[in-house]
Amino acid sequence: MSKSDLSPEDREPGGSDRRRFLAHAGLTTLGMLGASKLLAAGTGLATEESDTDTATRRVTVSDVNILNFALNLEYLEAEYYLRAVSGRGLDDSDVTGLGRGGQVTGGSAVPFHTAAFRDYAQEIAQDEQAHVKFLRSALGSQAVARPAIDLESSFTAAAQAAGLIGPGETFNPFADEVSFLLGAFIFEDVGVTAYNGAAPLIHDKTVLSAAAGILAVEAYHASEIRTVLYSLGQFAATKAISDLRDKADGFGDKDQPIRLQAHANIVPADSNGLAFSRSTQEVLNIVYLGGAAAHYGFFPQKLNGAIR
């Protein structure tokens, strides 16, 4: 279903909504085998095609490149959730590696008032931390370091770009539980489309199986966040964020709000009931918030690794 099918009440964000916006079992075994498998897979090439104005450009990337791309995104998610539930991020031992290591700006414990929301956040934080540890173990000496991550001004830039706040206003996703959930909404749907888009590029079946396992967990997370936001009536704010992602990633309609035609839309899918896929460049367009003008959004010094 396309954005043109939205009912009028879904299209226009209301003022009250704006104010409210402001107001693995199998992976363990694979982890032990992963490092040797990926060292072998590192020389295998996958092919990604992307259309340009005049021709089709072919870019070859290895399985190691793809999983390091995923690791960068998992660093971002892990830091977001861990800081929200505990006030601190990943351990120093889980952020070293190849490339330019960076610090995390922003992030603090969220003053949760709803016990269930705190429980959801804690579970997701544990999963994201496990994803970082698993990918780092699988990549071994080829794992990239955590790049610089901005959990402060990036959210304000995103909220302004979505039209949810005006110039000079700020948005802090750690200020309250609703703001936290809206911040989480930015990440989770992107993670699902990123893993789905990367799957065809992976050569090694063992690596593909691991990526599919992470994709499934990210999809659970995304549905959890979307369901809670739907129950809170956050239709206008989430639509604005969805529209921003759809605009930022480039051509095509690969995003949907949590409500379509006045009905729940917890599972964004195409006409065949399939999850949307994004290329690595489309994902970068979103997490960089458009590029240099936004100081590369959540990654002020860009990602580490070959895909950046």
C-alpha cells in the first residue's frame, strides 16, 4: 500500500501529537565457527547493482564488508538501548578494532514510568549487545572499531527535518519514555530493511544463516516498537519519521507509518507481503541524515569499513 492511500487523518500531524513527541541458540555454535568461516569468505565477492542516470554501476563487496557494515549499525543500536536502560554503553573491550575508533556523544538513562516499557527496552538492549559481541567474534581480527556516534544533535536534526520541531528547538529521546520509543522507531525499521537488502549480497551460506537470524530478531524489535507506539496513538509523529526516512533513502516507497487507512499497520510490507529492502547506500542516506550538511547524522566521522 502506498502513501497515496493514506486517509486524511493519517496525513496531517496534529498539534497535540507534536507536543507529545516533544513532551539465538543456533548463533552460539556459529559464533565459534564464524571467525574461520569469514576469513575464508573475505575473498569471496558478492555483487550489488545500483542504477545511475546513464548505466548500471556494479560494486563488489565481500562478506566481511557486509558484516562490518552491519556491525556499525549494531554499535549504534546497542549504544542507544544500553544507555537508555543503564546510563552506560558498551564495554571498552567490545568497541576496539580496525579503523578510527570514536566516542559516543549523548545518551542517558530514561526515566521510565511504565514497567512494561522498561522491560521491553532492557530485552532489546540485551539483544543488541549480543549482536555486537556475535559479529565481533565472527569477524575476529577483521572487525571494525566503533566509530564516533552522535546520540544528541543527530536526533534534533532528524526531528527538525521531519518538521516535528522548529529551528532552535531540541529533541532528546532520553528525556521520557515516549520520546525514547520514537527514537527507537527511527532505528528498528531501518535495521530490518538493511539486513533484508544485504542478504542477496552474502555468498557464504553459514554467514547468510547468521544474518537471517539477526534479521528476524530486528523484525521482532521493530514490531514491538510499532505496536507500543500504536497503542499510544503516536500516529502523526511516526508518520513524519516514516516520511523522512522514505525521502532520505532516495527513489521509491520503502517505508510505511504505523497506521494506514485508519487501520493498524504494525508490519510494513509490499503488495506481496514481503518486507522492504534497502541497499547499503539507501541505509547510509538515512543514518547520515543526508550527508555532510547534517554532519553525517548519527555517525559524524562516517562508518568504519569498506562500505561508508
